[in-house]
Amino acid sequence: MIVETPVILGAGYYDVGQIGAFTTINIGRYSNEESSKVYIDAKQIGRFCMFAKNIKIGLANHPTDFISPHMMFRYDSKAIFFDNYMKKGKLPEWEKTISATNKARSRKELPVIGNDVWIGADAIVLNGVTLGDGAIIAAGSVVTHDVSPYEIVGGNPAHHIKYRFEEKIVKQLCSIKWWEYGPDILYGLNQGDIDQCLHSLQQRIDEGFPRYVSKVIEYNLTKAVK
Ligand SMILES: CC(C)(COP(=O)(O)OP(=O)(O)OC[C@H]1O[C@@H](n2cnc3c(N)ncnc32)[C@H](O)[C@@H]1OP(=O)(O)O)[C@@H](O)C(=O)NCCC(=O)NCCS
């Protein structure tokens, strides 16, 4: 797990390829409660993301069209599960019986999460999903499909609620990528005035505003943050 600094990670389980700088996860006033813990198994999380309590990302998927989805029969079950009951403890032989095609078919990619993404409390993001830059996931949602940049989705299954800005603005934001410059690039801007913000951001970038280079820390082990 590669982490750009600084980030603030609250209690939970983390198995993430890379987490971008200035991302905060489960740091609210309930973050110490057991029920607030997060579970995150993702390929990548961008910068300036804000994830609330008790979110779950990247829950393992099991094949729905096998005779049973139970993990004890799965191809990659290095299982210790019920070994004694499976052909008298010959688990490796079980594994050989599952074809390569089935192996490929039953896997979905881990979620990929862009920059400046806000995930509301108690939301679930399933495997195979990409959340675009600037996306917002409403509290309590179950996200089963990709979410476009600056789209707000909500519900179970999550559906389109609205875009945060009109299409022209979204295109500009996706091209400017302000998160590459760190927080100082937003200094003094009237955050509620998107036109003025975009104008000032472009000006600052044109004048040579430096990109934010973060110190990177690599963790080798899994990752229960208490
Ligand atoms: C998604 C959210 C950001 C939308 O806020 P908003 O822009 O002020 O939008 P509105 O309240 O005007 O709601 C817009 C629509 O979305 C719907 N909606 C809002 N929250 C929803 C939710 N959690 N699930 C499903 N639909 C939701 C509303 O019912 C409304 O639908 P309608 O237009 O049919 O009436 C907000 O509702 C939310 O979920 N915030 C997360 C809060 C949270 O978890 N905070 C933790 C601390 S970080």
C-alpha cells in the first residue's frame, strides 16, 4: 500500500494500492466507535477524498452462476474452510477441478476512486466500480455502476441524482485537475463561485504554480488502523 502524505485514516481495514494526499477517511466525531469502522479494498484512491464512517469498498464477489457461491468451493480458496470434509482433506485436488475460464469469469476488478470524491456515511461501493473525479456518493447508497466525474448518485442501487456543475464547468475542472497542485492553489478563492474559481485557478497555473509533490510512504503489511 503506497500512501502519499499527508492523509488521515480512521479506524478500519485498508488494503489499497495507493491513497492520494489530503484524503481523510472516517475521522468524524464517531470515528472511534466500533460501528464506524471502514472496510476498504481498492486499487486506487485519489487526492482530497473524504470518506465518512462505516463505508465499505470492494467487497469480495463470488460467482453467482456456479452451483454454489460458497467460498469453500472457489478456485482460489486456499481454504482452511472445512478441509476435513472435502474429499477427505485433499483441497488442492478440488482446486484443479475448477477451470481457468471459471477463474477469470468470477473476478471483478477492485474499485478505482478518483480525486475529490466524497462518500457519505454507511455507503457501499462494490467491486468493478470506478468513481470519477469530484463524484459524490449519498449517505447509505449501494453503488453498483461507474459514477461519472462530478456526478452525485444515491440510493440502493445508486442512481443518478444530479451533476454538481454544468457540463462545460465539469470539463474545465477535469482539465485543470486542481488537486495536482495541493491545497494552496485554492487559497483565498471564493469557493462558492465556480466561474471565478476556474478563472483564478487557470491564472495561477499559467503563472507557474508548482505541482504538489508529496512524500510517499510504503506499507507492506495489512493494515488494520485502530
Ligand atoms: C447526496 C447529498 C450530498 C445531496 O445533497 P444536496 O445536494 O443538498 O441534495 P438534496 O438534499 O437537495 O437532494 C437532492 C435529491 O437527492 C435525494 N437524496 C439526498 N440524499 C440521498 C440519499 N442519501 N440517498 C438517496 N437519495 C438522496 C433527495 O431525496 C433529492 O431527491 P428529489 O430531487 O427527488 O427530491 C446528501 O444528501 C448526502 O447524502 N450527504 C452525505 C452526508 C454524510 O454522509 N455525511 C457524513 C459526514 S462526511
